[in-house]
Amino acid sequence: MKRRSLLLAGALSGLAAATSSCSSEWEGPKGSAFSNRLRIPPLAEPEPAADGAKQFSLDLLAGGRAEILPGLTTRTWGINGPYLGPTVRVNRGDRVRMAVTNRLGEVTTLHWHGMRLPARMDGGPHQTIEPGATWRPEWTIEQPAATTWFHPHLHGTTAMHVYRGLAGLLLIDDPDGPALPSTYGVDDLPLIIQDKRFGADGALNTGDVDGGTFGFLGNRILVNGTFGPSLEVRSELVRFRLLNASNARVYRVGFADGRRFQVIATDAGLLERPVTVERVKISPGERAEIVVRFTAGEEAVLDSRGEDPKRANDIEEEDFTLLKLVAAGALAESALLPDELGGVPAEPPPAGARRRRFVLTGSEINGNDMDMTRIDEVVPAGAHEIWEIHNTTYAHNFHIHEAPFRVLDINGTPPPAYQRGPKDTVFIPKNAKVRLAATFGAHIDPLSPYMYHCHILRHEDKGMVGQFVVVRPGTENQVSRTLPQGHHQH
């Protein structure tokens, strides 16, 4: 009993320290106020299909009502519910069929972030869904196990649609993969991290979504839509799937007591072997899977720590408390984490690999804003290329649709070991240069572009987006660089 009291005191002091070191605008709950049970998004149930495909229905809804702050009602958007969406879970090799119905009253899209699939199914700004319409993409899951997600991607309004609550996880399992914690909601838990601002009446503050250097920076943190969340841990090892679904904030996630844990996966899949760390950094759109060991009866605090509070003109300068974890008095025994995770080893780019160079400014890539009719790059199917990104201003990040990549180096230095796995989004500090080795797929379509862009959502909406098509090798010079005006694939 005495040990539990000491652990509780340490956890609460960690909460207080994390709160007090934030800016004066920070309005997170303090100490024992972290008592709201963490909401776990429900699993979406697939509908049976005669051909064996897994069919999912996703309704995009406006006018939701959720009690996010105690005693106050917040108007929200959601997918199959008032806020956020269900978790879709599928296996490698599955045929997936989606029915996405737009009940928002305005045009939107739904993009499958991190998914390898034909460009016409990607859900980018060309695959618009009119109010009342249903979009029916389908594809086969042809990639390793990963934590992916879905969110709107309509040019000019992505930030607002995501901020209001349109986002959800899509988990890919591999039946032949390693034995890992995998009981959803028990030892395999999603943590969707977002920052918000609220009015005195509980209304979401949307006035800053499209303003400022980075767009929206909130003063309250939600995890899975829960403010001041607490979770009871029931097993010795817990796998947390971290998703930064914020519009602009960068988080460095770890524990207030400095405990170490294992990273097992990055955006696009498992690492080759676990990497032990104290912190993982995730910028908007990035994911990381971590496994944490708990002891019966203890309490722990998951938090985020800024790297340098004195840095100016950057977005990673505040500390936040995220989640209180309370271990049960008796924990279910967990199997040891495997030494080998089976992640695909990094393949070095071939000799003479094509190099493409991209210069990032305030809201442009290579001097251009987004143009829905302009094809910026033409890539041969199956290419393994080096993409060099030079950020000449304040912080950005960079996301490539369809093509997973490995971070070769940042300012000439290899990334930390936990960031060397397969990724689709990378944080780029101000005035930094990053080199990526990207591998492109086999879905050929010279008329349907994929995107590459900054995933700080205001930057994306302002036009920090480029388009590329994947074509049959040898036909790159035969492809038109201009799409017809008003070109859309519904």
C-alpha cells in the first residue's frame, strides 16, 4: 500500500510539472482531474459479401453532440458517430469495399493515409463526394501490417474538416506476422492525439483554424476525443498505436517518470527489431507503435515534452500531459516481445537512382502553389528514387501518397534508430535538408494523380501540395502534364 501511495504521488507530481511548464494559455486538467475514462473508438463491423470482400459503411456526419468538457456540450462532426470514426481492421490480402456517404451538407473527400492503392481510390482532392452522395472505392490490401488512418483531403478545407472531427484509424494485420499484443481495447490500444480550443460554452473554437503561421495550435489536448483521460491497464505489456491527428502540433511522447519503452513500428509498418527509447517524435499525420511494460498497482503519466522552449518560429516548444495510466492490482501475463519483428529491411536505392529535388518555402513547393490541373512529377511504376527536400523556412513536414519511404538522412545525419522503419510522413525542421528513398507501386494511371504535400494542414490548404502520376516505365515523356479543367473522379 505504501509503494502504491508513493507511485501515485510521483504520477501526480509529474502531471503538475507537465502542466506548469506549458505556456500561460495551456488549459489542461491538473492532477486528479485526469479521471475521464479514455474512450476507445469502436471496431467497424464488415458487412458480408458474396465474393468474400470486406464491406464497410462510413457515414460522414455533421451536427454531432459530445460532452468533451465536463458539463458542456460541443457540436462536432464524426464518422458513424458524433466525433471521430470507428477503427477499421483488415488483414493483408483482404479485398476491401467502402461505402462513404457524405451527410455533411458540403463537399468533402475521404483519403486513406498510408494506404497503397490505385490513385482513383486514394480519396485525394480529385475524388470529391457531393452532399448526399456515396463514394464506393475498393482495393486489395497489398502491403505489410501497419497503422494507417483516414481523413478528408479536400483542397482548401482539409484543416477545418479534420479539426471538426473527421478522422479514424485503419489497421492492417498480417496473419503470418510476429506474436504481438493484439487484443483491441485491452492490450492493443489506439491513441489519437489532437489539440483543441473551446469557448466558455463548450463550442469548438474554429476561428484560428485558417490563420497564423502554422494554422491551429490548441491549448487543450484530447486523446481519442477524451479530455483529461485515464486508462486502466490490465496486462503486463500494452501496445499503443500513436497517431498525431492534430492540425499543426508536434509531440515528443514519453513518460513523466522517464521510463523506457520499445518502438515496434513507424508509419508504414513494423521495424526489423524493437528499438528502446525514452521519447518518440510525431508530427501531424505520423504514427508510431510502442510497447510499454507495466507493474501491478502502479500509475504512470504519458506526456509530451518540447525539445527547446526558447526556439522561435517553430511549433515544438510546449509540454503537454496526455494520459494517466493506472495498472490493475493484478495484471494478465504477457508473452515477451519478440527480438525479431519481421519488418522489411531497408533496400538501398539502386546505383544511378533518379533524384528529385523539392524546395519548401512558406506555402510553396518548388515555387508553385497547388494547381489541380498541373502534373508536377511523372514516376515510372516500380521506381526506387531519392527525393531530396530542402526546407528554407520554418518547420514543415512532408507526406507522399501511396509510396512508402525510408529517411536516409536529415542534414546529412542518419535519423534516430526508431525512425529508420518504413514511413510516409517525415518532420522537417526549419532550414533543414532531408533525403528520402521512396518506393513506388504498380498502379498505373496517367490521368489520376497522387499527392505529395506538407501535412501541417494550413500549409496544405494554402497550396503546399504537388501532384504526381505513376505510368508504365518508358512512357514518362509521353504523358501530358496538364489535366482537363474540373477533372474529378467521383
